[in-house]
Amino acid sequence: MADGSYEMTGIADGQYTLETRTKFFSPVQRRVVIENGIADFDGVVTVHNGGSLAGSVAGFVTPELQEISSSGLTVELSLVESGDFVVPVLSRVEMAEKLTDSFYVDRLPPGTWNVAIKYGQLTVASKEGVVIEKGRETRLDLEMNKQAPGGFWGGGFAPPNTGLNGGEMDEETRLRTLGTLKDQLASILEGLESSFQDKDVNGDGFIDSMDAPDSSTDILDDSKLRRFDKDGDGRVSKDEFVDRPQINMLKSRIENLENK
């Protein structure tokens, strides 16, 4: 069961209830009918009873207080009660599209989690755990506190929406941060739109079979774009292509700063 798969043989024909449970989740039940030794259920169970964590990391620096590329960062989560790690958090697909300071993890078991930001052998860990609630998304927008004692090695995180010295964000810092986030959003959207145009070969505003090199190619599956086809019509519009948790998270941060 270590790989999440299972196999049972020699089961008599009849109707069965398959119940999947873990240490953290409520049981998931499926009805299984076995006829002539063949089951009509492939055994795949997706558990949705957990919560999710979405956030970002800003101001990550070397011991010399030099900014580094966040594409080298990883985010590790460990459940306080057990110490089990869940990695990686950063999506390699999103990182390739310049969404390098954002992360999103789905279906986390409810509980209190430790968060650690890592770059090579260097680590900064949160001093307080993040509480994940069942069925809810928890947000964690982190800004490294460059002036904290110990710097990169022991400085920890400045609370969300605070200045580099901790405490409330002053107006100058708010405006500077707001400008940076807007520039980042514009740059990301520009990159995504350019990527969409490259994939929309015939220029009709959709990525679909008409853009495939031949009629036997399923372009959405071959290019791993099926997940963006949110309405299930077999094609991806530009709005669907740029509608991502990281983009919405960035827009939310901008809105929060504008309303302060």
C-alpha cells in the first residue's frame, strides 16, 4: 500500500462496499459489483476531505542580503503531530511560467503544519504552525524579515502584510509593495498570454484540435492543457488559460493592499 495501490483476488461474485480510510480522513465508501470475477470499479479513490494551502514567498535573501531567484526555492510542510513531510509544494509547471514565488497544496490533512522555506542547504522555518481546516483554503503570504537577528539562518518570517521591521506596514512600504506586485502580475500575464498565442496556432482564440499537427493528436492531453479546459468543451480559451490559483492569489494581495 506504500504506493497507494492495492490488489485483491479470489473474491466471490456479489455486491461489496469498498471503504477507504486514513489516519486523517473520514472514510470514503464506494459500491463495487463483481460479476464473473470482474469488478466494475478501478479502485481509484480521491479524498477531498482535507484543506488546502495557498501562499507566496517574498524577500528571500542570501546571508549577504542579496535577492535570489525564487525558482531555486522549495517549500516543505510537516504535520506537527507526526513530523511527516509533504514535498514538493512548488509546481514545476507553474515555475516554468514565471510563477516562481507562489505555491499551492491541495487535500492536506487537517491539523497544524510547520512551514519551512529552503534554498540548497539553507532553511528558514516558521515559528508558529499553520492551521489547515477541513474543506477550507488557508492563505499564507510570507515576506522574509531581512532585519531580523540571524538573517537568513534564523530570522524567520515577517507576518503577512508587514514591513521589513515587523509591525504595521507604513505607507511608503505599502505603495512600493503594491507597485512591485502589480508589475509582477503584469509580467506574469504577459508571459502567459504570449504562451497562449504560441499554442493557438490558427489564431482563433482557442487551443483545440485545430491547432494540432495532425488529426490524430489530442493536443490538450499531449500538451498537458486538459486541466485548463474548465467547461469541458474540448478547447481552452485565453481566460481559462490564465485563470490559475496563483494569479488569483496575486490579485487578492493587490486588492488587500489597495484597501488598506
